[in-house]
Amino acid sequence: MTDMLPVDTVTAPGPEPEEPPALPFHRPGPLEPAPEYARMRAGCPVAPVRLPSGDRAYLAASYEAARTVLSDPRFSRAATTRPGAPRVGPAPQTFPSLLNMDPPEHTRVRRIISREFTARRVEALRPLIQQHTDALLDRLDTRNPPVDLVPEFTLRLPVLVICDLLGVPSSDQDRFAAFSSGWLSTGAGSAAEMLAAQAGLRGYLVELVAAKRERPGDDLLSALVAVGDAEDGRLSEEELLFLGVSLLVNGHETTAKQIANGLLALLTHPRGKDWAAQGPEVLNRTVEELLRLYPPGDEGLLRIALEDVELDGTRIPAGSAVLPGIGSANRDGCPFPSPEQLDPERPANPHLTFGHGAHYCLGGSLARAELQIALGSLLRRFPGLRLTVPPAEIPRAAGLLVHGVSALPVTW
């Protein structure tokens, strides 16, 4: 019987590895965060999850862990575009977008767009944002309530603004908005539908870039076409196209959801309308708190660990997918005392809604301007604005990377 092993060397089969929880986590209400985030922050702030695609990832729920994932070069965006890489949604995104680049390519392209997408250009847009806002409110004033503010206001304003910024003809606005929704799907549509939206939006940008070359204007896309064609700062044609895609998609979807989330928060807070109707200083601080507590989505863009990394007590093996839990990080009590409280008097507000590090949102200043003008103007114009249904009945869109309140029935 020489082929038998001693009893103490036999290894009994261990338990099956526990299936990680699946994203997205369930929210108890339209603005309430999923309880899983608070449990993670208190117990295991970096833990495995199952993505909507079925792939596994680590979710960084604490502030320090999420900020590290957003800014540490060991966590790569470019690696998410490689064949077979984990992904969030049903279809891969393998295009050369600024969001999908690492340095030095990211540094080169970001420097080019930063020369044109300046604070001065955003400030020059403020009167136009106010003009569009006033026109939408004039139209709203002719309606007999109740009215759903999402299609009538919160979706319309960012589309108008980003189209003005990039020089998109008004006749094309509905066309590109439909492509944009399909582009951001994580579970609301099939892989084929998502790929069709990607191809459709790319094709649209091909046409638009060609039109800007023939008849340049004073818009941002015309400026980027000129810079890209110049000898000293050349962009490849694909980089130019997907730079336009990134600006179109991220320039209106995120802001539209943020305006809707912010409005719901202000309408359900005892002092919310007062804060928004006060002067710029109070309004601006209120907007920062709305960005912190109610961002347009729970997680940031997926990264891949390029090497083994120790992250808030958890070892992340090289090649693993990692999600920065921005919504959770913004409610971490370490940097934010009384984190669940909407407090415009908060002395410091280093929220991560616009990211952190090299990929910090280029459009952050534009989004702030739109939020300040939209929320302040609406609540000053309609001081009696109120919901027509209980807050718990307000729906929130599902199956999208960027998500938020999807209907706001109101009267005044």
C-alpha cells in the first residue's frame, strides 16, 4: 500500500470562493446611496464586486483608496482597451479617447485641448448659458403644471450648451443625444446596440469634423481641428474624432443628471430653495455640496492594476480591474465631518466628483457654471416650485454608466 499518503498530508477541499456582490447596488431611494458602500467603508473598504458585464473587479469605497485609484499611474486606463480586458458594460470601448489614455499620450493630447478649452472660453459662455436658461424658463412659464422638468429643462440645457461650445448644428442635437445614451449603456442595451451607438457617433463626428475643415467657426471643435492639423501640435484623425466624442458625451450627460439630482435634493431639503436663491457665494457652496453628495453615478471609470498594489489593506493583483467608488468616497467621514449632511458652510470640500489627478475632468468649470445658473435661475423664477409626487416615487435611470433622476414632476 505504498501509494497511500499519510492522513496529515491530505488536503480537504476548501469552501467554494464566495461570489462577490453584483453592481449596481440597490438604492433604497432616488438620492439615497446603497447601504453596501457604508458597510464597505466600515469593514473592508476595498473588496471584490461583479461588474454588469459579468467580469470581476475591486471596488475602492474609501476616500483615500478611491483617490489613489484615480491618480496613481499604477492604475491604467489604457489597459482597459486591450483585447480581453475586463469591462463594465456589454461591449468593450477600445477607441483612442482622451479618457482611455495614459501618459505620455494622455499628456500630449490633454495639453493640446487645454490650450483651447480655457477658463476664459468657459467664462465667455456664461451669458449664453444664462440666455438658454431664461429661454427654457420662459417656455416653462407658458405651460400648465404639472410639468416634468427632466425633458423640459434638465436635459435640454446641457445639450444646448455643449452644442454651442462645439459648434454642433441645432438640427443635429437630437441625433447626437440618442447616440450618447447608447454609448453610456452598461446594461440597458445589448452589446450590439452599444456598438451601433459607438459607430453612429463616430460617423457623425467624421461628418462634423469635415464640415469644420471646410467652414471653420469660432467654436471649440473648429479650434481643435485647426490645432490638430498644425505641424507643431498634431493630433491623429482618430484622436481628434474621439476627443470630439468625449466632449459631446461627457459634456451633456453628466451635467444633465447632476442638475436633476441637485434639483430633487433642493426641493426635498427644508432650506434647499433658500440656499439656491441666495447670492452667488452661498449658491456656489451649495452646488459643491450637491456635487459631493449626489454625483451623476456611483463609480468612476474602470482601471487595470499594472502591478501588485496594496490598497487600503487589500492586495490588488496585477491585471485586476479596479473601480474608484466616487459616490462612496464623497461620503467618507475622514475628509468630510457629518458626511451625510448637506452643508453649504462646509469649510473644505475636496470631493472626487470631477476625479483627481491627470484625468481630472476638463469640463468641471463648465459644469459648475451650468449648475449655478440653472439651479439659481429656476428657483428664483419659480419660488413655489414643488414636487407633485412623494420623493420616494421619483424614478432613477438604471443600466447607464452616468445615471440619476429620470423624471421630476413639479408644480408651482
